[in-house]
Amino acid sequence: MNGSINNDAFFKLSYGLFVLSAKQDDKDNGCIINTVMQVTDVPKKIVFTVNKQNLTHDMIAKTKVATISILDTSAPFSVFQDFGFKSGRDTDKFADINYASRAKNNVLYLNKYANSVICVKVTDMRDLGTHTEFLAEITEALVLSENPSMTYQYYFDNVKPKPKKSKGFVCKICGYVYEGDTLPSDYICPLCKHPASDFEPIN
Ligand code: FE
């Protein structure tokens, strides 16, 4: 028998926030992800999942090469806007970014706002429906600073702007405000693609 599912319970997981980047031909691209985990030490491997709607997902599935910048608590909201709220299909996300460098694998990483960078070669992929799970071996790993890693909790408490509107619903993931008296149950956040269940009313 299943019990009820309170989505807030998942925010208690110690999620980190990461910029996942890729390069295919002449195009650089990146997106925000929240699941990266080291799963073995010898050989050194990690797993991460990416929403299939992200162009970065398609690029990594094709090239099998990726770089993960581990965001730290110095990251301002603009980093989330640059990598989380824009479509890589329409724009060059790195065009106005002056805080990126190329790793040995030729993929860009953030040389600021990230405390480390992990470069990988994908060895296995698993279809999880909305997401693909990538299993990958480490090809390079650098520590950039001693700043603490950005967590969801820190992002909510200190980085995400507080809503100013007096009515409506706010996305708990990205801070997008839906202005309306009722939120449709099948509503999808236009910015981060999370469902209506991740919105809360503004009081
Ligand atoms: Fe959102």
C-alpha cells in the first residue's frame, strides 16, 4: 500500500546544483541539473540525470562527453537565469558569459561561482522516461575554490528572489510567478518545466 506523496519531502534530500555543459561541433551549451552522484571509486564513475527537453541532453547523448561545474554559494541568481531559464536551441547560452574556460576535453566549465569541475566520458545510458540517466567515467577533476557547495536549501533561502506580487502562485524550483487566482492542475512552469505540484500560493 502506498501512502500520500508530499513533494516537499524531496527538497529535504541534500540536492546540489550543477551546470552541466557540452560541446557538439561549434556549439557550446549548458543547463542546470540537480542530480550528480559518485557511484564507484575504482574505476571512478558518476551518474547524473538530464531532462530530455534540454538540448544539452541531446548533445551529450551524441558526443558522450560532458563537464559538470559544481555551483558554490557565491553563485548569483543570474547564473540560474543564464543556464536554467533560456533555451539552448534558440540562443548561445555562453555568448555573454565571461566566466567560462575550456577543460582538457574542450568543453566549457565555469571558472567562477563553481568550487570544482568534473569532466566525464559517458559509458552507459538508461532511459528513465522524462529523463536519461548517464553513467560516466571521470577524465579530469579540478578543485577551483574552497567555497561551500550550493544546495537547494541555500538557493531557496539566499539566492532565489522573493516574490513581490500579492497574489498568484510561485514555482518553488525557479521562482517563476504565475499571476492568477487558480493554477491549472496540468500547468507546467514555462521556465524550469516543473509541474503545478511544485508551485505554492503567494500570501
Ligand atoms: Fe519553475
